Amino acid sequence: MRKKRKTKEAKEKKFKHLTRADRLSMERMLCAGVGVLEIAKQIGVHNTTIYREKKRGEYMHRNSDWTETKCYSCDMAHKDYKRAKARKKKTEKVREDTDFIEFIEKMVLVEKYSLDATLMFIQQQGLQFKTQVCLTSLYNYVKRGVFPNITLRDMPYKKSYSKKKKRVQKRANKGTSIEKRPEVVEERIEFGHWEMDTVVSGTEGKGALLVLTERKTIYDLVEPLKANTMEEVVRVLNKLERQYGVKHFRKLFKTITVDNGAEFMDVEGMEQASRGKKRRTKLYYCHAYSSWERGSNENQNKLIRRHIPKGEDISKYSMVEIKKIEEWMNQYPRKIFRHRTSWELFQEELRLLN
């Protein structure tokens, strides 16, 4: 019985929280050269508590002779303890807000939103929760495991800063180089200038998607291709021309910027109207291995990959499913547009165009 009582007492000592008075005593004893084991005995805690506490309040003290010594500050340690306690209390409060937890998880896992876009959506829709956090705090809560069903692995693509070997272009572009593209296109001040690329299936699939991104509004058109070929790209552009009408197509698609992929080699077929001899748009080609020159399009392709992961056969997705992805992309709240969507901005530009 006595043995059990001693063990219980030892556990109580082990988990005792230090007070400011304890920290003052600890600082005094450390300055006097008292060892950690003796300090733990005097204060009544486990020696590992003293080691952790020593590290918490450690700082470099500069002496009069300009040498530096590691010292312990009870004030610094106590402030850090209070901050950690307040943070823990706030974390527990967030855990209790089940409506907020479930909503965040739904937006990330089901709606494929980033945490940033989720907070913008909450503000845009005027939703009210007990919990109100900034983006940094929200990421910290994910790291701490506040959300039972999401981790940082569920977050969208993160930038990679690894250095890549610079590759040199060996042959001239098929069409007009991006170097000759008007400056007004680069500045994104005029509507009707697009970037175009394809999203392809895995090795087992044949289907692909043609993705056009309007540079000013970041509005997307996503069209299925039976194969990633020149003929299919021209076919879809002809389809869009019929859909909008030749005159309206020229106003809407003033220029299109593409890379040097084989599917974009039919310059004449893409530029010339399907009916008549007039040109319907102007193509500009990026430098080889310079996908950043049509960065808006690249970023939008990553949004598509949240719904269609790499390696999947795109031909298995129906037109309805593809158009739902297109709608999702255009309804995605944009920080650069002060939480407005590309769809809203595109509709405004269309009204001005008419």
C-alpha cells in the first residue's frame, strides 16, 4: 500500500505546473550553480521538467567583456508558458465548435477548396461560426490535428522551389513568338486574350482536355478532346466559333498563347476561321521549356487535377462531369479579385463586349 502511495505522489510531482515563484527560485539556484537534480528536488518536480524549463527560458547574455553566456530568464520562460497555455485553451475551444470543424472538412475534402478559398467563401457568403480565425491559425490547427479527417497532405499543390536544369531552345517556334505579343496582353488590362493548353490522360488513356484561360478574368473554358492531337484542337476551336458566331469569336478571342506542343502545330487551322478566309484569332508561342509564360493556364490546370488526378483516363469522364469542373473553377473565390469569382468578372466583360 505504501509503495502504491509513493508512486502516486511521484506522478503528482512529475506533472506539476511551475508557478512564477518556482521559476524565480530556479533562476536564483541556476545562477548560484546548483545542479538540475537538486533544483528538481527543491521545487518538487521531475528533473526532466527542469531541463525543459531551462530550455524554455534560455537566452544568450552578453557580459561586460563582450563574451556571451547561456542564462535562464524566469520572466521569459513564464511569458512563453502563458502564451502556450492561451494557445492550448483556444485550440480546445475550436475543437468544441463542431459546425466549424465539419464545414472546413467538407470544403477541403468534398468541394476541393484550399483553406484560403474556404475562408473567402465564408466571408463572401456571410456565414457565421463561433470560431473566427486567420489563414495562418487555420493551418496551425490542421498541423495540431484539430481536424480529425484532414491533414496537410489534403491541402492543394504547394510550390516547389527546387532548382531545375535550364534547357535551351534548339529550333524556332512554329508560329509567332511571344516576344512579338502586344504589351497590352502582358499587362492584363484588355479583355479577350487567352492562354491555352491540354490536360492529358495517363499512359492507358486516350482522352484529354483543352483548357483555355482568359488572362484578365482568369475565366476558364474546359473542352474534352478525343485525343491529344492537332485535329482535335482545331475541331474544338471550330465548335467554339460556331457557338459564339464568327464576329463575336474574333472579339472574344483576340489572341491565344500556347506552348510548343505537337497538338498546337497547326497554326493556320487554329487561326483561320472555319468558314471564309478571314483570320479569327492570333496565336503566340511561348519559348520552349517556359511554361511560366502562360502561368495562369498552368495554375488552372492544377485546379483540374484536384478533380482528375494524374494517371486517370479522362475519356471516362462525361461532358456533364467536365462542365461541372469548369463551373467549379469559375465559381472559385479569388484573392486577387477581392474574393470575387472569375464568372462574375467574365459576365461583366461580356456585357461590355456586346
